[in-house]
Amino acid sequence: DCTVCIFGGIMEYDKENGSKKIDSPSNFHLVITNSRVPHSTNSVVKKVNQFKEKNESVFSTLCKEESELIRKVIPSLEKNDFRSLGKIMTNNQEYLEQIGVSNAELRKIIEIANKTSYGSKITGAGLGGCIISLVDESKIDQTLKNLSSKNYECFFVKIDSKGLVTF
């Protein structure tokens, strides 16, 4: 998170190779919606570990499927393929549902946002917090209106390619 803030843009991270900037046009339009549901990252991690212990083969399969999704992200980013990215976000959310880090409130937000977005998913640990939605520029206002009308706190953001700027 700090690396992205400092260098800006979109970055890939893995344990072995560290961070690498992805060459992608930064014209993604994102809507962030706050569920206002408090959550604890620690309790979410415990819940995921419990799921893993009880469902080892399912968890292993989900990890493999998630790895396949991750391989599809970079080509989609480089091509600015919003539909593909939205589908990847939707698939990722389905995996998050299966491991139990979603809830009714988050699902409600996703349902509303997906009426006018390419895809939406939990951002952060889960069980509360925020949803991120990839939205076509022409649908930003409608997406914000749909969510605001249901009393959700939401806002539009763009990816900053500059990162940290000093004066």
C-alpha cells in the first residue's frame, strides 16, 4: 500500500519479486462505497484460517482459481479491457463469498453498484469496510446516485499515476 502511494499508478506485488509498476493507462473510474460496518482484520484472518482448516481441498482449489484470475489481470490492465477486469472482480468476489468474508450489507452494495458497473468487490479484509466498483465514465453519476439514494457513503476516485509529489 505504501509503495503504491509513493510511486503511484498500478503495481503488482509478490513475495519473491517485490513490487513492480504495471504499464497501464490510468483512466480507470472507480467508485468506493463505505458499508459503515465495523470490522476487525484480526477476526477476519481467524475466520479465513478456520475455513481453511475445515475445508482444505476447497480452500486449495480457491487459491488455484485465484492465482488464475491474477494472471489475467495484467493483460486486461495493459489493454484497458474494463469488461474483463469487471469479470475478474466479480469472480474474485465470488471466491471471497465462499471463504466467508462477505455479508448481507456488502452483498447489497455490490448488487446496487453492479447495475451500472463492470464489477465490484470487497476491498480490504472483508466483513465490513468498503466495496470498490469499476465504472464506465458515462455511468459514474448514476452509480453514485443509486448508492447515495440508499444512504451509502460513496465517492468517485481515479488512479494517480504520479504518486508522492514533494514541494
